[in-house]
Amino acid sequence: MAYLSQRALEAFQIVLECGSVSGAAEIMNVSQPAVSRLIRDLEERTGLRLFTRFGGKIVPTPEAHELAIEVNRSFVGLTAIEKSARDIRLGRRSTVSIAAMPALAHSILADTLADLLPHQPDFRVTLNSMQTHNVIRQVASRQCQLGFTAPTRHAHDIDLIRNVHLPYVCLMPAGHPLAACDVIRFEDFVGHAVIGYHDTTATGVMMERAFSQMNTPPEVVVRSHLATLASQLVLRGLGVSVADPCTGRLHAAAGGVTRPFEARTSFGFSIIRPRGTLLGRDLEAFDRQLAIYMSAT
């Protein structure tokens, strides 16, 4: 079959809808002979008789009704594509994927989304919580457009957006004796049960290093790999712990107590993206909201 003109298909559809060539010409803002030529061209290219004349009016043939089903289906598809392109251009439609280590996915990023979505209701995101090395792998393979991982110098197939450093806070249950202190240090943990972290986490390594330098280190009664889980254990009175300040906000909101914590290191993470890519409008808005959230922490 010869190439079909999009304009001829449009004329065919409009003539069917309004029932006359003159009506179609007015809608298309062309002359009646121009519409007739488009219909005639379509008949020649399809080999179908699409209209007959009866009593001075044009009447669609059975073949025209059958062809109209396919034409309508095609136009619906084109309309959907045009709408999608327009929505993407205006930032009304987006599905992005973010990979993050659990300490961030369960606190900072969840709160950032809660702040952002009311202002960008069409923003669609997949938030994946995973171990640090998997975050790097997902971003490097371009399966995720943004990654939040432990501080890294890894340069293979990723670009570093920036490194972030936040001060630790001490987590305590309500009424704990250490709540009387303005600033908590590891030495203050002596005599108190401690909720620690696995040595596969940066916070766990930091705590174990500090405890190894103490003559009488405190007793670690439970170890976890998630700051949010450590908070839950602290809230149940099992001990005290440390965490990033964003988890600290969640802890305080749940009825716990937080105090500034003096440590030689800070809670740090890296924000990464696939090598050579741009964030796009939606992820830039997410990053701005994240910066606002952290500045208020």
C-alpha cells in the first residue's frame, strides 16, 4: 500500500464526524476542493471507496466505517504521545529511580519526598533502599538516575555531585539520665547499655574505634545496621545510641530525646549520578528540597 498522508487521514476523520465536506473544510480552515482532493487521494492510496453521494449528501461506505476504527486508534495513540511529550516538557510527568543506603532512604529521603510531593503532585519516583556497593552499581549501570551512598571516591561510570557531612546526635529514651547533659561524648556512655551498629557500617566502625581506645568501654547490648531500627530499640529503653540528625528528628518526634554528640568524625554520604548525565528538572527539584531539609536539621 502506498504511503498514507496524515493530513488525508485527518480530513477523512473530520468528514466522518461532521457529515459534510463543507463542515470539514471549515474545521480544517481550508477550501472544500482541498478536502475533496485529500479524500480522493486517500481513496486512491487505499484502493477503497470511502464515500458515496445520496440526495446531495456524502454517505460513508461500510469500508469507511471499518477504516475509521483503525484511524481513530492511530489518532488516539498520537494524541497520547503528544500529551506525554507536553507533560514531560512541563514537568508534569516523571518516573525516576533513586538508590540509597538504608540510613538515608528511611529518614532524609523519605522526609524530602514528603516535603516535595505536595508541591509536585505529578512527580513519580522509585526509592530503592540497598547496601552501599549496590547503590554504586545501580547508578553506574544507569538503572538509577540518582544515588546516595557512603562517602566514596569511586570514579568508574559515576559522577560525584557532592559530599555531605552532618554532625551525629545521641539518641536516648525519655527520662534517661544523660538527658541532663548538653553535649554527649563516648565517655558518657560508660555505665549505660548501648545500641551499636554492625562493623559493615561507617557508624559502626566509628563506634568500635572509639570504644577500643577506652579503658572501660560500655556494653553494646544490641547491634543493628539501620539507624531507624537503633532508634526503635532506644525508644523501648534498651540503651542509648548515636545516629544522623535526620534520624534524630524522627526519634524526637516519636517521643525520644536527642542531644548533640561530640565525635571525631561526622556522618557523611555522597550524592552520585551516572557518568555524563544531567539530573533533569524533577531531580533538581528533589535535590533543592533535600538541601532545604538538611539546612533545617
